[in-house]
Amino acid sequence: MRYLFSNRAAIMVSVLFISSTALTTITVSAGVGGSNEKREVHQQASSAVSTSFNEHAEVNKQRKKVEYPAKKGRDYYEPRGDIVWEVPDAGKRIALTFDDGPDPRHTPAILNLLKQYEAKATFFVIGRRVKPYADIVRRAVHEGHEVGNHSFSHIYLRRGMSAEQMRADIKKAHESIQDVIGQKPKLFRPPGGYYNESLVKIVRDSGYRMVLWSWHQDTKDWRSPGVQAIVNKVVNNARDGDIVLLHDLVEGRTDTVEALKEILPTLKKRGYRFVTVSELLSHRSKAKAIRPN
């Protein structure tokens, strides 16, 4: 922007321009009628503005070159053994996992089916539901199934929660489970599958192994997609060492129990064994089972 003031003594020309880093003023005094001086000011101002924009463009160019650290994901945590998604080298073994229970109606029905087909499973329970349905939890353990920690209140342990809050919730669920079954749970599954570096460290330091699920075995049964949709998801995608995500507590109608009536016999005929997650992990190759320091 340019302002021109004239009087008998002099002409004051001020050129202001804003760069990406500073506000600069160029002031030149000239005698009356100093047209050459005015043109020189114009040229200097234009040059300064041009330089400013070039510098700004260069700053943006450099910003684009900055490589910000990517969020750590499966390719980082899986080789270290901090998080497990599946165990492909476990042979014809599959781990069925059930989240959010126990439920007084569906969990016993699932246990009956597992017993019928000589199948074992892992139940990731909500801490606040453990004591009200203690008999169901004890039955699961008595029949050879595994109980894992799925937090105390099913809150998403992610950004917005302090490390102390995460640790307290996990510990509270841990104590509820241990009080009921007399054993320390060893596996932890975060609600919603959400995790970050802070949570991974807390889980590891608490003596847990974080367990998610095979990406191709997320049945989304909590949406009640229909019995056949659940069956097709599990049966058509079955691979050695899969960890299947199911739920024994679903709000409203659930198709999981009916789907199991087809999943269990179908995969059993194909030669698959249904085992707990811990047994699945026991078949990992030694190289993959070792956590680096």
C-alpha cells in the first residue's frame, strides 16, 4: 500500500508491505518535483514485495519437505509383540473371542454351544459386569475358556484421557476379574480397538498382552447384520491363526448365537480347532514371540 503526501518542503513516500515474518516500512524523502526519485521508490518497493513473496513461497516449500512422524500402527507394534492381531503360524487353529459380556442370556447360550462342539474361546469382559454375573464368569473358566480384561466401564481409552485414568480403569477391571476367578487376567482388549502409544505402554507395564483381531474377521455382529452375514464373514474368510471378533452382549436383537450354530460345525469339519487366544499365542514362532528391548 502506498501513501503520497506533498507540501512545499518535501514529498514523503511510505511503502508498507507485509511478509510472512515481519512488517517493514520503507521511507524516502525527495525534493519537490523529484519524479526520478519517485520511480526509484516504486522500483524498490516492487522489488521488496517480490522478494517478500518469494521468501514466503520458499518457507511453504520447506514446510512441505518436513517429515512429521507417522502414527505408529500395526507394522510397528506387531513385530515387537506389543499387540496381536492374529497368529498365522499357529496351524489350523482359530480363536473365537467375545466382547462386552457377561450377559445373563447370551453368554450361557454361547457356553452351551462351545461345549457341544468341544470348542474353547476367550471372553473379554467388562469389569463392572463381572461381579453381578460372577457365576457365569466362573463357569467359563471352569469349562476351559479364557477371561480377558476389556476395561471396567467400556470407555474408549484414547486421546482426552490421562495415563492415570487409563491405568485406573484397567486396574479396576483387573481386580474385579481376579476377585471372581482367583486368577490374574493376562490379555487386554481396548474398547473399540482404539489404542495409542501411551495405552500400549500402560498395558505392557501392567503385565498384559494387548489383543485385537484379524482385520478380515470383524463380524460387526453388534450391528445385528443378520445370521448369514456373520456366518459368511467367518466361514468364507477363515485362515490359520485367525482371531475372530464377536460379542456376547449386544443391545437389542443379536444374531451371534444363531450364527455360531453354523460356524462351529462348518469349520470343525474343515479341520479347524477352536482354542483360547493364549493357546494360539503359544504356537507363535520363537522369533516372533520375543519382544525387543
